[in-house]
Amino acid sequence: QVQLVESGGGLVQAGDSLRLACAASGGTFSSYTMGWFRQAPGKEREFVAAITWSVGTTYYADSVKGRFTISRDNAKNTGYLQMNSLKPEDTAVYYCAALGGVIAIAEVDYWGQGTQVTVSS
């Protein structure tokens, strides 16, 4: 089985940057799309960004385009989410996930435990 562990969350000011990491163990992302989702208090989990592991094609939610960058390091079996120009609206628990291909919550095979990102104004 694959385990995903997120790290890098924290409390920052609006306009600051954070880099989240998602390390996979017990398997690799090789046959998956790696995605990031987030969930704010009282709201449903939503898609943030994704990258196909083999090809490197990226996808972003409109709300983060131009500010967030998703990437992967094949040798380390680790994915990253670079978050720049953070806004209070970005405050949420961020989850990494391995998906079969179609970018949808229902297609997630593995979830990480989540890491809290809090952006103050």
C-alpha cells in the first residue's frame, strides 16, 4: 500500500510563500496523477492542482493559476506545491492525493493526512 505524507504547512502573512511537499512510501506515483486538494472550515474539499507523474502535464484551479506551481521529483518520489502570493482565502487544510487519471475526488486512490495552511491578512 502507498502512504502519502504532507509537510510544509504553517501560519503566514498575506503575500508570503510556502512550499508543501508530499512524500510517497510503499509505492511510487509512477502510474498516477498527483494532486493537491484543500478544504476550508465548513466547505467541501476542492481541487487545487495536479500533475501527471510520467509526462508532467499540469492542471490548476482558476483560483490559484499564476500563484501556485506544482512539480515532482521522480528520484525522491516526492511532489511539491509552491504557493506564492498567498491570500487569506487560501487558508485550508491541504491534502495530497494519488489519482488514477481523471481529476476528481471520487478518483482518488490514496490521500495524505493533510497539512494546515493559515494565511492572515
